[in-house]
Amino acid sequence: MGRKRRTKGKGKAKSILPLLVAVIFFCLGVLSAYLWDRFREGTEPIVPEPIPAEAPTPEGRAQKPLPIPVHPPKPEKSWKAAIAIIIDDIGYKKKDVERFSSLPYPLALSIIPYTPFDVFSARYAKKHGKSVMLHIPMEPNHTSEIIEKLEKKTFGMLLTRMPDSTIRAMLKKELSRVPFAVAANNHMGSRFTQNRHKMRIVLNFLREHSLFFVDSRTSPKSVACSVGKSVGVVVLKRNIFLDNSKSKDYIKRQLDILAQRALKRGYAIAIGHPHLATYQALMEKLPELEKRGVKVIPIERIYQKVVEGEYEACL
């Protein structure tokens, strides 16, 4: 009896064994397939998504030239006249260059060398698309006592009694304090700009450094224009001072006069100062002038048109 039971148990084990083997092989097959898929995923190269044509490559260069701006500037034929606006006396305060650089017009910011923020102002103005000018301190028509006080207050003032070599050396240092300058104009200078010999020294220096000059016309007897013609340097002339009064209404009326002169002569140049009222007047009035066809353009664009013969210098 015992031997028969063992035989029966062996028979049941023999019948289950093929099933177990089949299950094991099935599981091994599934596991093999899974591992093979994982292996393929790890070995197949990863293809990056294509970079749009306008996007920069890792080197920072565009894959092809960028398209023309969506809103290109209006052609000059649509202008009736042009104006350039210079803001003098930049460099004493950071907020001055920051404020006037925020205006959406190509103003020129004229920077006095050796002021606390001369280099900062030049770089900031350039970065924000404004023209940079060197505002050269020059001797005014005053008594020697007043000039001495002004000289202490305004470092680097050019004086008519200085030797020519000293004037050239001072100009070189002052220009180094105002990087990116495209032109220069005089700060004060009612006496200096009347001196033909000394103005020749200044204008020859500017010519050697590829700069032009804007006569601020602090004296009606200035010889800058005539000396410029004799030495071959383009000299432009200020037509309007915007802010002899710090009244916003006064400044807006001056801008109207500026526009009238530009419409008669083709262009006109204004000089203002970093007053809040001047900023507010420009912000409010310039859009109106441009609607009337009076376009604000960079000061160097007027210079270029003089060189090309389209505009006349010293209007």
C-alpha cells in the first residue's frame, strides 16, 4: 500500500513539471524582452529638437541673418524738417543721464569731463542709444577773480593765456574721460570762442580725432564757424537755448520756435540742460512735433548731411 502511494505522488509531480518549466520559460522571455527594450533605449542616439533659424547657436551667433525689423524707421522723404537736441552739463548726477537716456529719441548728451560721473554717463548714454559729446569747459567773459573761482569749480577749463601745448594736453586728457564722443561743444567759453588762434588749436585737435564741433554760441562774436572753414572742420551752430527759463511752458514754446526754424532751413539745433522741466517738456512736445513732420535725428546725422552737401553748416 505504501509503495502505491509513492508512485501516485511521483506521477503527479511528473505531470506538473512541464507546466512549471513552461511558466519559467515564459517569464524569462518577458524579462528578456523588457531588458532588450531598455538596452535599446540606452544605446540609441538622442536626436535634439531642431533649433529655429532665428535662435542663437551655442556660440552665440545666429544661424542666418536676422530679418528686417518689423517696424523699420520711416524714410526721410516723409520728413519736412529735422531737429537735433543736445543736453549739456551731464556728469554731475547719475539720475541726469538715466532720465534723459530714457526718452525714446536720439538725443545727444554732452558730458563735462572730470565730473563725478563722466565715464559712467558716457557708457550709459552709449548703451541706451544716445549720442555722446564732450562738453569742453572754456574761459568766459568775466573778471579774473570770477574766472579763478570758476576754474576751481570746473576742473579742466581752457584759458586764453595757456600755452598751445597745454591746451592740447588738456584736451587729450578730457577726451579720455568721455569715451564714445562723436563731437564736442563749449561749456561757457564766451571769451575763448572769440580767440581765433586758440580756437584753431581746439578745432585742429578735434579734426585729428575725427570729431566735429557744435558752437554753443555763448558769444555773438564767436569765431568758431569761420575758423572751422579755414582748418577744414565741420562746425555746427546752436540755434535755440531751450531752458533759459525752467518753466515747462516756456520750454515748449522754445521747441515750437525750434520747429519753425527747422521748417524754414531744413534743420535746427537746440541745447538744453538736465532740468526736470526740460525732460517733461521734451516728453510732451516731441511727439507733437514729429506728427507735424519735424523729426528728431542724431547730431551726427546732421553732420553727415553737411558733409554730403545736403545741409549747410553754421545756419
